[in-house]
Amino acid sequence: MKRPKISIVLLVCAVIPILMQANPTVYPLGTTVYKPQKCWSGFTILSADQGLLIDMNGNLVHLWEGKLHHPNKVYPGGYLLASTASWRHGRQDALEIQLRDFADTVLWRFDRWQQGRANEGDATIWISRQHHDLQIKGNPVGYYAPGAAPPDVAGGTVLALAHRNVRDARIHPTVPLVDDVMYEIDMASGRITWTWKASDHLEEMGFDRAALDAMRRYGSGTDTGTGTEGGGFDWFHQNCASYLGPNRWHDVGDARFHPDNIILDSREAGLLAIVDHASGRIVWRAGPHYRSGDDRKLGWIIGPHHTHMIPAGLPGGGNVLVFDNGGAGGYGPPTDFAPDGIGVLRRDYSRVVEFDPVTKDIVWEYAPDASGEPDPVFGHRLYSVNVSSAQRLPNGNTLITEGARGRVIEVTRDREIVWEYMSPYLWDSDIPAIRTMIYRAYRVPYDWVPQLPRPRESAVDAGPNYLFTVPAQDGRRPDFGIGKTAVWSQGGGQGRDQ
């Protein structure tokens, strides 16, 4: 597949922000497109500050109450794995991890990772500091795959991604780090049985001298991409953690892809990596520089989210699927737009990439241009600088969360949008940019939630977006002199001509 030259990408970056500022201020909400014959229909669980379960027509069919952290995952039997609220000193750090049943009863909880205070002078409390990912072992990535055994929700193992505060002069001589850590919890005993800490493996990550020098310049003046929440330099910013699960690579003897090994990504570095569970060492990676060898085939991966191996039993099983956000990321030599060398790569569109982890050949890609080839001119069609995810469905479609806009789409292999949903749910946050953001969305089979009846599925066609109109104050619609215009049917969210 033909890749864009980085020089072209950087040139267009000066133009695309102008287009992005022209977004409309009013959007239709709920399900705007639904083609039942082409979809893999089921319930969709949203990670949008609450436990929101919707049907294909966008109806809220169940709510797990409270301020729930990211991500929310539904398991067979109507169970929800989530985490609660956030620690005041790190808004991404959850207070505790919970397993809830359909009736919202907390069946299991964990918070004993670290002690801290919400405010100066407050009593010390236990906190999990979980962020960005968690799952119950037994289902590799926490979404449906035919033939996969259900995880043990009564006494299995939970994998959680969390934070810790450390100092490491190799990364920065004076500023404390907000470091990423993965830990496993035995649900029966509540004990942590395994840990992995990102900064312990700096030498295995492939950073060159320019990248390491950029990290050491953090705080010297102009960088804005790494933040300081949680009490330090968020140098790695890991966005996912999931087991590989059974896969065809390990079946033919490649030990790098042992089912217990864990795949992760780094937003700040643009690094994708697999950690050997037994030794803790990084045994496979893509990036962080994408300048040589097979890494060049992938193009620049910037600010990635939800990197995982597609589970066996699904189309593309064994390939790696990643939401490549774009925006700014990467460490390197100072530039005019990144004088500290932090956020040296810029691209103003997102893409979803499926690739062979052995050869790193791109197998499938969803990018803003309808052809599937990345084209910055159409960057506004798919662009989320943060959050977001992608899930492979049993019929070969892909569920994509364009999280910053609160948009979820299901696309076919031919890149046709067969389901589109715009979230109406507001986050309880003092950050205006969050608004209707969705961190991740997962599609689950109807029978995973047996407490609910199978909903009636109704096709939705809102008509061409360029003909959408709203009534004037007197109830009449404007006459543009172009013949028919599409209007919104309040009855079923379907378009009709007038």
C-alpha cells in the first residue's frame, strides 16, 4: 500500500487546522446510519463517564450508575468491569477497580496499589491508580471472539494498567516521573501477583540519543504534550495493555507471541511493544522511529490507542489492530514547531491500521479518504487526537471509536459506513474539550446480557448530510431553491424527503 511522504504530511499540517476549525457547532445525535443487513448487530457499551449500554438504534437499554472510569467492559452474564471516579491528583487515575453485576451490585473491588491523599490534610486512602486499560484474563482483549472461553468472573486474574511516581535520572535529571506499570491481581485473594514497570525497560525501547535528550529537556519551556497530572513528567503515557491470547504465530513456534505475553503502546513515544510475561523483557516492537527496516512499511504511528492482537476466531486473527491517532507525538531533534524535541511528529488525521506483526506489512487500513489511502486533504473525516479504539467484528467489519467527537462507526472491509452513532452524553468534567467524548466502545452479542430482551432493529437512513435542515422559529424549513431537502424524522431518526 502506497505511503504518504512525511514531508507532504508536515506541509499539509499547516493547512488542515484551518479546515478543522470550520466544524459545525450543531450535530445530529444518536444513531444516524444503520444498515442491519450489513452490520454485526448487538449491544454497544460506551466508556463515556458512565456505564452506558445502547442498542443499534441508539436507545439506552441499561445504565450502570456512578462516575465510571475508562474502559468499561461487558462480560457474558451482564457483568461490567470498570473503575470508579479518579484520584484528585491524577484525573486519569481511578480510585478502585470494580466488577458489577447487572443489578449494579459490586461483586469485587480492588484499590490496594498505593496510598495517597485526595487533598492536603485529608486522611490517607488506598487507590488503584488504574488508567486506560483493564481486563479479566481468559478473554485476550475483552471483546467477543467466536469459540473463546468465557473469563472467570468469580475468581480469575485481572490485568490492570496503572501509574506510579518515581525518579529516574536516565529519563530526567530532576523532574519526577509519572511512570506506567502493569499489574495482575488474583481476584480470589486480592493479592498482586505480577508487575511490570515501564521505566525499568528504557534500554529495550529503541530510543536514539536525540529522543533521550528531548526527554531530559522536559520542562525547559515550550512542550505541552506530556502534561504534569499525577505529580510529574508523563514520559511514556501507555494507552493499552492486553494479552495476545492463542494465535497462529505461536502455533508455529514463534515464542515472541506466547498467549500470555502482553501488547502495549505509548502515546508519547509512538511505540508499540510486546512484553514477555515470564521475563518482563520487550521481545517485539514497532517504532519508536519508523525510519528503517520493516517499520518503514507502517508509516509514522503517532499517539496510538488500543493496540491489540485480533483474537483467534475473528477475521484477521493474529494481526495487530491499532487506532493511530495522529496529532503530535514522538521524541527527537528540536524543530521549529517542537523546539524541545517533544512532539516532533505531526499529522492532522487519524487512521486504523491492521498489520502482520511478523512482516509489518499493512493488511487493511481505514483512513479519511474513502479509497482507504491516507489523504491529509480529507483529514477532517476521521480525526481524534486522543482516546479512541477499533474492534474487529465476527463478520469482518470493524467498529471504530472516533472518541474526541463522540462518534462510533461500523465499517465494512470495503470501508462502507454501515452504522454511525453520535453520543449525546456529557461528561461530568470541568474540561470543556471533553464534552461528548467516548474513550472506547465495544460491541457485544445480545446474549451476553440475558437480562435484556433482544431489541427490535430498525434501519436508519438520515439522507445526505449536505441536505439536512432544521426548522426555523416558525416551524417552517428554509427554502434553498434546490428542490427536495432531507428533514429529520423525530419518530425513528430516519430521513425523509420534503
